[in-house]
Amino acid sequence: MRHDDGGERETLAPVIPLFGGPPPSAPARSEATATDATATDATAPADLVAADPDADDTVGEDPRAWHPTWADDRPRLDQAGDGAGADELELAEKALLKKLRTRSLSVSEARGVLREYSLHPDAVEHLIALMDEYGYLDDAALAEQLVHAGAERKGQGRQAIAQTLAKRGIPRDVADAALSALPDDDFERALEFARGKARSLQGLDRDTAVRRLTGQLARRGYGGSIALSAARAALDDAPGGSRGVRFR
């Protein structure tokens, strides 16, 4: 910019707003004019200094406020959940994580935990999807664990394991897939369990021992015919059985 004294002074380039808003409209002033205005403002009473009508009224907005030029996939749970709603969401998430640290949960069980809090259905599904993404919720993996624990550690039959899966809220198709991987050896597992119990029944007559042992096998999910056959075989093999000393 050229001045009357023949010299040139630099001026700032105009500011172009990032998101297409109106540019600042404050007029450029010479250094002398700016100095005079500053002096006038300094000596004028505070109630006589007028506000600049061209000032940008967006100054002072929350910097986290949403702008329409940004992406549309921004999470929206916090828009309707400020205050008490946000606190409830945080409490629900912490409670769910606390339970997941102590034991595995099915998706159905996780929803049950979240139902204890006043959450919008969208917030519930958001947290479920989040836990699934982190790998904290996996119905298929949980079903495999339950099948293994039931068959190997507890000596349960297929029927009892299926009931456990249903009680834990595992979907039917996921449960069927896990059970299909279980070997068809219910009789062998029933016999192994029955042999461990047969010795404690030696003081009973044969019919009573068969009945009690069959009931124990049935409660572990072994079908009637398998339970009865395994009970008789175990009692026959036990000391004092038909292949040794007979029961009374």
C-alpha cells in the first residue's frame, strides 16, 4: 500500500474463513488513524464505547460444537444424553466392563446388565457393538467354552450342556453349532462318571443302587437309556458288583 510520503507499508492479507463463513468486514485503517482511535478509546468512558456491529458473532462458541461441513458419521449419543443421561451411560459402561473382567458374558447377559440403567435403546446397542468390537462379547467362543467345561470337567451329557447354553442366553443356532462339535460319546462319559460314584453305593441293594445312580446321571443330562445302561455297567464293574462281590 502506497502512502503520501512516497513510502510503502505492508498490510495483512485478508482472512479467508475455513468453513465458508463471511469474512471479517472491519475496514483497514492507517497507522495514524489506528493510533488516534486507540487513544480516543483509552480516554472515552466505558459506556460510550460502542460495540462493533460487524464483529464475528461466532466468537466464543464452544469449539466442540458441530459444524455442518464436517463428516456425517460423528457419534451422536452425546447429543441427547448430556447431564444425567451422560452420567448414566458412563455408569452403565463401567458396570458392564467390571462384570466382563470377572467372567465371560453372552450378548443377552450383557443386555441384561445394561437394562438395569435408564438408557435409550440406541445407547444400549452402541455399547453392545463396542464390546463386541473390542472382543469382550463373543457368543460362539463362550459356547465352545461352556461345552468343553460341561463335557470335560463336569462330566455332563449333551442335554445338560444344551440347557446351560440356553440359560446363558446363547442363540439356538450358535448353541447347535457348538454342540455339533461334541463327540458322540455320551455313554463313555456317563460310564466314567458312574464308575466314580458306584463305590459309595456298595451298602445298598442292587435295585436301589441302580435307581440312585441312574438319577444322578439323568441330572447331568444323560438320556434315560444311556443313564440306565451306564449305571448297570458301572455297578457291575465296581468291587462288590455282579463281577465281584454282589450287592445285597
